[in-house]
Amino acid sequence: MPHLYSRKAIIPALALAFACVAAFALLLILRPQVPGDPEQAKTLDAILFWSSLMPRAAIALVSGAALGLAGALLQRILRNPIADASTLGIASGAQLALTLGLSFSPILAGVSRELVAFAGGLCAVGLVLALSWRRGLDPVTVAICGMIVSMVAASLSVTLILARGEYAMSIHIWGAGALNQQDWTGVASLAPQLAAGMLAALLLFRPLNVLALDDESAKGLGVSLNAVRFAVLMIAVWLSASVTATVGIIGFLGLAAPAVARLCGARTTRQVMTTAPLAGAAVLFLTDCLTQLLGPGFSDLAPTGAATALIGGPLLLFLLPRVHGRAVPTSTSNGTARRLSRRALALLLLGVAFLVVFLAVLVVGPTDGGWQIAVGSLLSDLLPFRLPRIVVAAGTGAMLGAAGFVMQRVTGNPLASPEVLGVSSGAGAGLTVTLFVFAFPSPAIMIAGMSLGALVSFLAMIAVARRAGLSADVLLLSGVAISAFCLAIISVVLSQGDMRSYILLTWISGSTNRAGTFEAWTAIISLAVLTAPLFLMTRWFAILPLGAGLARGVGLRVTSTRLLLAALAAAMTAISSFLIGPLSLTGLIAPHLSRLIGFHRSRDHLLAAMLIGAGLLVLADWLSRVIIYPYQVPVGLFAALIGGPYLLWLLGRKAPLASL
């Protein structure tokens, strides 16, 4: 049986090796010849071969091996099958540090790119582990914290990139993982680091073997757990950050390589640690060859890192059944939850507070001469500019609050939101497909495409998590996986540098400073049409969190009800994303704050979430245009910078989250 098993296991390895050899052979045979004088063409062809093609192949092998080893080390020390540089925020932290260096101190970044990236990656993973420590570093909490840290780091990176408009596209293409090489400098820099990492991993084989046991058994065998984990973590972060500094972000390769190694028969620690680098090298090398072969005129179809990230989402969904963590704690009883005795008065006060905020941001703002309250003719002059963007912010905030409320009620999960569950990213993927189908789509067609993408993402997430009874952990992780896949699609198109890229970059920026009459009326009409039916469905919202069995017992058609609510939530998310961009956590914060205040009845909870969402986004929009006046930060990014730390605080609490 062992012999038969090993023979079966070697088939995938041979198939992967054959695919790599065949792809590289095709690349050599089909690559275009240099035109012109035969002697000069031969010389130029040799230069391109030895100074571009071969270094690129070598950097793909070295980078893939480094990320494969880093992923195997992280998964071993954290006992987490979905740990890698992408899910732990290491890559995004390294990218943020390098973006800071390139933006404000190019000399520093040029002299010690690896150190800058290492510092950023180490800070990011340190924050993730610190937030997960109270729950014993269980895979679910680690993955969710890593996602939020990545989101915040990405928000800061995009903000910096947009502030440096002349470098925006080049920095983004680098960040997407471009393997193009002009000499052997990258290989010469990264290869010794890979060799040092493999030597260190070799010396740590015995402690890594012991780490497969529980902590008490490992301590009984004389292993200093914290010291070993710290050493291994340093190696993994250094390898991942070095790759990011050299070629940019290669998404989810550290997740894929150990999985491929196990598919090829690796079982023991030694086998996984030696096979994962080979698998990572093969996967990245094959992907890079295919991006060159499939691109028009042998120009890259997409940066290799973005293309590799396309496998991350499906692979994460495939690995979800292996993840066994403690679910995000939620209270199942409403008896101890805070409740308001005078709900009507509280709602009235919320409405008054929103109006005060609305009027304040309309008239108060900085000028070249200092802060000023606009009245009279000055207010009349500013009204055509300020009023539409404030109306857009208020309308989208209310819709996101309502969408978050719907998703939390449908899934029974107080951490559900359009951003956390990947619905906003699905809207971006829908926009991307729309740009392919229609060369210059109208706003209506773009909104329709985004709505369809958001709906497909939401339904896919529910379908995946439904097999686990819509449990909180699988639900959130499936949202992470779908979001990763959709963002990879967006990155592939964004890196092309054509008009579609410009439209996507404009959408990602999500700034309201271009809001006009059309956008304002779009927000107002969409808010009225899409939220009004929700107040007629309050009975559904009270029943759905109790479970599908009970809902069917009282006569509720669960499937059709969820489909209708999903369509409404997707439409609200898509229109909001169209108006302010994808990176906003208002859909999470508003319903949760409403619940913390004491609104638990469906109608009151929904209305309060809409008022809070509108107020939060109006305030975020005002702060985004005054905090670095006269420059502006996109409101969606600024809202994410506010909401990200709030979600991290929620995840770091020991107490259960507020109940539905």
C-alpha cells in the first residue's frame, strides 16, 4: 500500500514538471525574433536572452521557492493550513513600507529595500498575532485579523499611490508582482537569502517536528516554543519581505506551495519543507511562462503576481474544510443585551445628530486663510460643490448601513458586511467584466454589471458556507476567499495600463470630489427605492437569524427570501461602491453600533443603522477633504482607515459580540 500510494502521489509532481518544461520550451521556440540586420539581430537576441529571459526565469524559480518555504514554515508554527504572507498581512505590510519609502525617501528604499520591507511585514504580522493571541492563535481569528490588517495597509498604500499620481500606475504594476528583469541583479540578491533560509529551516527540522505535537508535549521534550516560533517567524517574514522588495507581491503562492507539496505525497515535516519550495518554484515558473505565452505579442498578459493570485481564492475555498478553529464568539441570547426603553426618542436624537453633522460639514471648512463658516454669498458659491458630495456620502452611507444590516440578519453573523464578505470586491469584478464586454459603458450599465457581480459573490459565499450551517468562521473565511479572487481579477486588468485601468483606478479611489447632480440623484433615488421594501420585511429579519428549520416551520420560504434580500443587498452595495469605491467598512460599523446602542427590534435596528451609516460617511467625507487640505483623501479609503481599527478592536475582545 505505501508503495502504491507513493506511485500515485508522484503523478502530480511529474505532470507539474512536464508542464514547466513544455511551457518554457514553447516560450523559447515561439518568442519573436529581433528584426533587422542578421548580425545585429543575432547580437540583440543574445542580449535579450541572457539579460532578460533567463534572469526572469531564474527570478521566478527563486521567488517561488522562497515563498513556498515561507508558507510551509508559517503553516507549521501556527498550525494553520491557510497561513501565508497574503493571509497574514505580511505582503501588504511590506508593500506599504516600500510605498512609504518610494514616496518620501527614495534613497532609503533604494539602499535597503529588504530591510524596509522586512520592517513593514514584521509590523503587520506582529499586529495580527497580537490581536489573535487572546484566542490562542486559532486559524479563523488569525485569518480574519490578517485580512483586516491587509485591508488597512492596502488603503494606506492606495492613498499614497494616488497622492503620487505621476507614479501611480508604475507603483501599482510593481506591487502586482512584475517579474520583468533587465539583468541578474535581482537573482544575485535573492538567491543567497533563499539559501540562508533553507539552511536555517534545515537546522530547525527537529523543533519543527516537535511543534506538530501539542504545546505541553513539546515543552516536555525540552523545546522552547516561543524561541522556536520567533526564529521561524523571522525566517518566514524575511523571505516573504525580500521577495516583495525584489519583484512585488506574489499573491497566495505561500498558500499554494504546501498544498501542492502534499498533493505530490509530502507528509512529514522534512518532506513538506523540502518539497514546498520546489512546488512554489514550479507554480510561479509555470504561471510566468503562461503570462508571456498568452499575452499579445509576447507582452505580459498580466503581472505574474496578479495572475498567481487568481488561484488564491479557489484554493482557500478548497482548504476551508481543513480549517478547524474556534468560531468568532457571538452571543446567542438577547437577555443580557442592552435594550432601549424609549426607542422613538433615541431614533429622534439620532436623526437630529445626523442633521447637525450634515449642516456642520456643509458650512464649516478650511480655506487658505484658515477655518471659516460659510454663510450668505460664500455659501451660495460653495453649495454646488459641497452639497452633491455630501448627499452622495449620506446616501451611500445609509445604503451601506442597510446592506450590512441585511447581510448580518441573513447570515446570523454580526461581523458580516459587504466588505468583509467580499461583496464589494464582487462588485469590482462585475465592473471589470463590464469593461470587457462594453468598451465605454454608461453609468447605468456599469451599475448593472456591478450589481450582478455583487449578487454572484454574495450567493457564492452563502452557498459555500451553507454546507457548514452558515457558521461564523466558514462564512468569514469564504468571504475572504471570494474577495481575494475578485481582487485578483481587478489587479490583472488594472495592471494593463489602458483606459479600463484608468476607469478601475478612478473607481478604487472612490473620491466624492467629482460628485455632481447625477451622482446625488442616483444616491437619493437608489436609497428610496432599495431601502423602502426592507421596512415591509421586518418579520423576515426577526425569523432568519433563528435558523432555516425554524423559519420553514413558521411558513417562511427561506431560499426565495434569502435570494430577494441578497439581491437588494447586492444592489445597494454595488451602487454605493460605484459612488464611493470599494474600501469602506460602514456596512459593518453602522449595524454594530446600532446594536450596541440598544436597537434590537428589526425596524428600529435598520433605521438606526441607516442614520449612523449616513452620519459616519458624511463625517468621513468631511475629514477626508480637510485633514491634509488642500489635498483630499478618497472617502472610501478614509472610511476604511477608520473602520479597520474598529473591526480589529472587535476581534480582539474576549467578550462575545453583540447578538442579533
